[in-house]
Amino acid sequence: MEVDVGALVDNARTVAKIAGTRLLPVVKANAYGVGAVTVSRALEQLDPWGYGVATIEEGAELRAAGITRPVLVFMPARAQLFDDYDRYQLTPALGDAGSILEWTTRGDRPFQIEIDTGMGRAGVRWDEVDELGEAIDTPSFEGCYTHFHSAERNDGSAERQVERFLGAVGRLPRRPRFLHVANSAGALRGLKFAFDLVRPGIFLYGGSAAEGVEQPRPVVSIRARVLSVRRIRTGESVSYNASWVAPRDTVVATLGIGYADGVRRDLGLRGNAHVLLRGKPCPVVGVVQMDMALVESGTVEVQVGDIATLVGEEAKQRITLGEFAAWSGELPHEVLTGLGTRLPRLYA
């Protein structure tokens, strides 16, 4: 897995320019598999407000790496873990009066409130914020946010969620310093959803956020080495369950990557999936195995040790992250976060 750090930083600059406000880059799930510490250090030059993670452990990793900016943990906070939030100087996301009171009695450490405006998974409902009462009438109440369920759609749903969000904020006893609502797709729609911070995620890592908005520079390439090359006669089968039968005399190359590395087992059964070998497209055939995948190299002169490109550019040909995700029946987010730890991350 090759990571173009310069392209990643350029993508962050693009979001900041379009949104016109400060960044809260989302580096959860090891920065979508790209590498949270490397990504956070690279983005320091853009002076982000802080970083967003999903878990305490992810926040602790950033602190151990020397990241000192605010780290907001999006997973709903539990009082039993407040000591860990304090230990690593992490900002919790709270959603009920009881947890807010318990947090604020510990001192004046900042916290943020998630308002559920339609995602239906966490936070206080937009029409129930009055239940928080005076618990949030404190200087420790730093921020308030919501999450769009369909930011990539121009169907009015994001606008309705913003209306609910602002209505809820207006009923709070005080306005916090930071309001934020926009993920990548929302942030790329300009000032409309910018507010005080934006939370770019997939766009940073080279994944398209939505149609009709700015597209990112490619960041991630995925490559695998050829381990074996063998001739297959007409009618002979390859892989488990004899899942591909050669329609002609041909050549099949074995790649050193499999579903344990994040490549979907049925990738070769879906129709259009191919890799680039010596700049030529070679279809994936048969089911992908745990450690290996097979491609029909046919008349392409391939040798053991050659490198195949699953995502990325080779000889002016390119397979995009979006294409590979579509062949896999996944979103780009799933592809990146599913890439296994056996794949070395090479940063340039």
C-alpha cells in the first residue's frame, strides 16, 4: 500500500479552501487504514483545530505520537471511562444530562454534545434538547455537532437536518464556541454547511465524496507481487470450487494478496475486476483466496517478481479507488479500512 502524503495534504487544502473554515480531520480507524499518526503529523502544517477519532485507544495513539491539538472522540462516552479521557486529554461526545453533570463535576475539561437530527444512532434528539436543562450552561461546553445521513445527495435532507440542528442549538442555554455538521460531502458544498469546523474524511484519502463536487487527488495505491506463472489448458479450472474454467489455452499469474489483506473473496466473480500487469489489464479469475489471488495474464509477458497494480497508476493506465470499490461491491471507505496489517504502508 503506497500513500502519496503530498496528495493527501493537497486534498485537505482543497476542503479548507472550499469550506472557508478550519478543519477537524477525521483520522478514525487508523485514518481509514492509511495511518493515523502519519496523516495527523502531515496535516499539522495546515493548522487544523484538532482531530476526530472513534475510540479512546485511537486518541491515546495520537497523544503517544506527540499530537497536542484537541482530539474529539465521536463514540458516545461512558462515565466508567472518564478517567481515560482525562489521562489522555481527550474531548468526549456526550448526549444526556447525567453524563454531562458527571463530567463537569470532575473539573472544567471541555466536552461536546452530539445532536441527533436524523441519523438515529447516538446523541440527544433535536426535539429533546430541553432535557439537558442547565447541565450544559457551563464554559466547559465547547462544541455541538450533528451528522448528515445523506450529505452526498441533493435531496434536501441535509438542509432539513441543519434546520433541526440550528433549532435545537437555539434552545440551549448557551451557544458553544464550535458548531460543526459537515463531513467530506457537506464540506465540499461550500459555505452552506461550513459553520465553525468541517470534518473531512474519505476525501482526504482519495475517495470521491459525491458527484458534482470537487474530486480528490489519488492518495492510495495497492500493489502485489507475482508469485507464480502457469499455463492453463482449455477446460481446466483454477481456485476453490473450480470457480473459473479456462475458455482457451492461457496463462494465469498468482498474486501475493488475498482476502486476509482486504481483497474481497468474490472480486473475480463480479465481472469487470482486473489488475494492471506491465501496463495491461488482466482480469481477476476465480475466488480470491486468503493469501493469494489469480489473474489471467494471457499473452502478457509476465514473470515471477513482477508487480501488479490493483489500485493506482501503471504505464499511464489507472485503476481508481472508486472503480476497485465498485468491482468489490463496496464503498471506498470499506476498501481502505479493510486493508490488512500485512500490507506494508509505504509513504512518499
